[in-house]
Amino acid sequence: MEINDKTKYTEYQGSPNRYDTMKYNRCGNSGLQIPAISLGFWHNFGFVDSLLNARNIMRTAFDLGITHFDLANNYGPPYGSAEENFGLILKKDFKNYRDELCIASKAGYDMWPGPYGNWGSRKYLISSIDQSLKRMGLDYVDIFYHHRPDPNTPLEETMLALSDIVRQGKALYVGISNYNPADTERAAKILDELNVPFVLHQVKYSLFERTVENGLLDTLEKIDVGCIAFSPLAQGMLTNKYLNGIPKDSRASKDFTYLNEDQVNNHMKKIQGLAAMAENRGQKLSQMAIAWLLAQKNITSVLVGASSGDQLKENVSALDNLQFSEEELQLIDNIVS
């Protein structure tokens, strides 16, 4: 697959004002800073999607000051295709900007058949980083995550694999995702003993998903590790899309997605109440949902997906109003409880 837009190619030049308005936060006690809003490649970047649209989203992101791009080995579909498409666009448009980018990838979920293509063994993780680097055309990633805990592999083995990936120069920093507080603290201790820079924990966090408030955010504050929130819009429920029901072309109306009609219907009153509050703040619901996350303690960045450049611009506009009064925060809790 290659980029061919059937028009005269014009070399991409990043906006000279790309750093003027974006806010950057330090990842824990490390020297690494990432933008308050980062771009995720979970959806809209696979072989089933438009490569030209993906290219436009990446250009828009960089022009807005979004320097952190978050991938995983199995993003697509099919598996691996998001990384491959990312590599094509990177080579075409961002080759001269590599040192301005913070590129992350992950491994931990199903990737290839057999016992070595899943979970958290040393064999899987080291094979995965090698494959990811090849697909993206990179010598290294900035952050490499273990995507989920493996109950059948010693944590020491998984963390040692991450350590060796750093020692081999294939990643600059490491992170973990979806770990509980106790295992997060254990992982941090092992990595500290190995002198490996552990900078981020990636968690599912939104107005509708607040499990991380039951100890994990406190643990991250204690060990001084940053937190990046994924699924901030609850698969689209925290947008204006579902205010008047379920559109035919929406994610909730389709089979084989992470969102269904029952979920939306069960949350409808909450969605409408939050949307009314957002309107009073001069925001769309999606913007308020992102702003609310950035107002929480120890949230380094919010990881957003985008189906278009315009949608990404709309989400980044959440940064225009990040302040919440105590009354507003209490009202939000009352609505979602």
C-alpha cells in the first residue's frame, strides 16, 4: 500500500505556530513532556480505512501541537496495519520531524497465533517490539508499553523484558496499561531496581468509567508516574451524537463494536444532563468530558481518537476552558452517579 492522492504532491511543512497554544505536561518525575491531548491510533488508521484521511488527521494533529502518537502492535484492522500506515505517513511527511515526535507502541493482547503471540512473556514482548519497529520504519520508539497484565507470567520476567528493550536501544521509556494498583506498585519497584525509566500508566478513564479513582491514581501519585487516559469519550457516548437517539451510521448501531444500543440507552439521561451542563459552559459535551479529565489529579494527557481533522480540532478546543467550580464538579458527580 502506498500514498497516492492522484494530485500533485506538495511537501508537508508543519505549522510554524504549532507550539503556541498546546499545553505540555511532564510524565511523572521524568524529563519527558507530552501534550495534554495526544492522538490514538486504535481506530481509523487500519487498512480498512482511508489512508489519505489518516494522513490529514496526523498533519492536523502536529499543526495543533500534538506531538504524541499512540499505537499498538494489534491496532488496525487487520492487526499491524495501523503501525504500517503510520510508518508510510511518517516517511512521507514527518521524516524531518522525528525528533519532535513522541511515538509509543504496545504489546500484550492477541497478535499472532500460538503461545508466543499474546500476553507478557519475554519472547512475545521482544518479538513484538522488533515487528513494530519494522512496520513503522523506526530504529526506536519513545515509549513501549506492556498493554495488559499477564496472570501466568512472573511480573519480573515481563519487566525484565521491558528493561532489555530499553537497554537494546529499541525504546527510550517504558509504560504499562490496565494494571491494578498493587501490581503497578510492584512493577514500579522492579523497574526502579533495574534503573529503567517508567513514565506512564495508560488507563481507561472517563466520566462514565471511574474505576481508576479506587486507588490507582493515588498509587501513581505515590510512585510519581504519569497517567494517560484512553476512551475519554466512552466510545462516543460523551458526545452530542446520541442526544436524540442512535443514528444509523453511529458506532452503537453497528455489530462487532465495543458499544451497543443498550449501553447508550442506559446512559441517555446522563448524556443529556451532561450535555446541558456543557452548553452552559460554552462547550460541547466532548470538550467538557476532556476538560474534566485534565482537571483530575495526576492526569498527564488525554488520548483521543479522531475520524477527521475537524473532529480533532474540536476536541483540542477543550483546552480553551479547563476550569471547573466546586459546584460544577459536584453537579457532574450527581449526574453520573
